[in-house]
Amino acid sequence: MPELPEVEGYTRYFREHALHQPIARVDVRDARILGEVRPEALARRLRGRTFTSVRRHGKHLFADAGAAWLRLHFGMTGDLAYYRDPSDEPRFARVVFGFEGGAHLAFEDMRLFGVVDLIDDPDAFIASHRLGRDPLDPAFGLRELRKLLAGRRGAIKALLMSQELVAGLGNLYVDETLFQTGIHPLRTADALRDGEVRALLATMRRILQAMIDGKPRRGWIFDRREEGERCPKCGGTLRRATIAGRTTYWCPKHQR
DNA sequence: CGACAAGCCTGGTAGC
DNA sequence: TGCTACCAGGCTTGTC
């Protein structure tokens, strides 16, 4: 499912294919995918314009269309497809942008957890939705992370899932980060030692970057989400439980 | 056939 | 009282 690394991939895909072509038409195949904007308004405000740049924050993609920004959120089954032949339209295309010149960009999403919307300003959106820092933002540092964790009595897993501290990690990457850092998902955020917070930030960045780069996941828990699986790190037996409302896997032997 | 999984929002409650 | 934490429920649909 699309978390930060996958959305980074979509952002690059969008940048590579969908910029600098006048938008001839916008076809909303299923209005349930839309956020605030109505289908007619989406089409009216984009038609004749071009996407000039695209950026990402956490799991959100923002494309600049001049007077407005297109916002895409990929939910759990969202994807982009760029193609010329209309018969190549994906089965679950929800919105299709048709460019002058005949190319198409489809936002597809089988399970409709994603969102297509039009907003005025990405930074205002990020602020109003209380999204935390993007973990790959170089300006985001250890000092700031420590400050964010201070006084938070909730479980670290819940906090990393919430998007309000750091934006972009979903269930799988939170588990992976805690696994590789050796931190138990139920640890109180406030009680993490300085070294653990440092490892947390460095590890999540390394994991996200490795995924973006398509590196192999040797020694990760990522592909072993199964109760009773062997811990690739220490030979312990992986445990499974619902934590923060999500299926959570961890190694009780080395995550403490 | 029903249960389940996912991300994220909403609304309610409990506790300091 | 106000804040924080935390829970259930809803949305959707392919897969088990």
C-alpha cells in the first residue's frame, strides 16, 4: 500500500509524464473519490491549464495547476497510469485527465480510500490538517524530533502512525522502523532515551530511502509479517497483536 | 458465506 | 475546564 516511498515514486512519475501539457478534459468516473471539490468545479478549474510542478509531503502529492493545486492521496490501492490509447484506461480509473496531444493520466483506486481534490495552497493544507514534518526533509532534525516527543505519554507506535509528528509512515514502515531500532511498539514516546530517538530518525530515513531506491530488504521484517515467523535479526519468534488499532508485528526478544 | 485488511476521519469517553 | 489519549465505527472490495 502506498506510504511515503511509493508516493515519492508517484511524484516522480507525475513529474516525468504529466507536466507542461495543457489539460483538455477532466473526466470523473466516480465522484466518491473526490474530496471537497465537485466534479464540475474540478473540470472547470483545470481545463486549459497545465501542471507546472509537483511536490510531495508525507503521503500527499500536490501538483501546481496555476490558480489551484491538485491534491492526490493514494489511500491503500491508489495508483497513477499515463497512457495514450484510451483503451489502456485502468479498470478502476476514478479520474482521468486528458491532455492536448492525446495522452491521459488516470488516478486509479480500487478501494476508494484515496482522495482527489483541489486546494488553494499545500502549506495551508498541511497546517490545517496538522500534518507533521516529512521525515526526508533535511531541515527536520533530531532536536525537533526530541521536542515533538517530549511530554507525549502515548505509545510510540500510535504516535508514529498519527501523521501529526512525522507524516508519511503507515503501518508497515512504523513496524519496520521500530523493529530495526529495537524499540517495542508500546513504549511510551516520552520515555525514549536520547540514543533511541537518534536511532529512530536515522533508521526511518534509511528505510524510506532504501525503499525509494529499490534496495533489497534483507534482514527486514517487511516480508515476514506472519505470526511465529523467525526474527531475521536475532532468531526470536515474531509476535502479532493489535496495537493502536492496527495489526502489529514485532520481535519480543530484541524490541524492548 | 462472513471475516479481514488497509488509511484516515469522526465522534465519544476516560483520565489527568 | 481543557487538554490528551484512546477506542469504536464507517468507508470499500478483493481475498481468504
